[in-house]
Amino acid sequence: MDLVSIVNILAIAALAFMSFGILKQWHLIRKTGVTSGISLTEVLIRFTVTYVLLVKILLVGDIYLIVGQIMLAAAITLYMITLVLVRLRRG
């Protein structure tokens, strides 16, 4: 296995683990309905950066990064929507 293949696998694994961490937090918010301690500004920054990087990766055309970044974008989008909805319900 060459170095590029190893880096491709590690890139997908890293993005998958990041997505998993976000989905764990999403599940906790969905289950408990508690969003205290979570900065909406910080999540919005992460959300924006994720999509800026997705556009860049799509332009580069690296399929491994595209797959990983789409997983991450889906996770952060679900997290952001749930966070906003829970906060709106709380008033």
C-alpha cells in the first residue's frame, strides 16, 4: 500500500470520527432536550467552515475527501437544525 492510499484511508477515518462525535452530541441533545453550555455561535462557525471546505474539496475532486466531507456536512447540519429547534421550543 502506497502513502497516498494510507493518507486517503486516514482522511476518511478522521472525517468519520468527527462526524461520529457530532452525532453523539446530537443524540444527547435530542434525548435530553438540553442545550445549555453549547454556543450557537461556535456551532454556526463550524457549520460554515464545513461547507466552505466542502466546496473546496468538490473543486479539487478528491473522492475520498468528498465522501468524508459530505458525511461531516450531513452530521453538522443535523446537529445545527436540532440545536436551533430545541432552543426555539424552550423559548
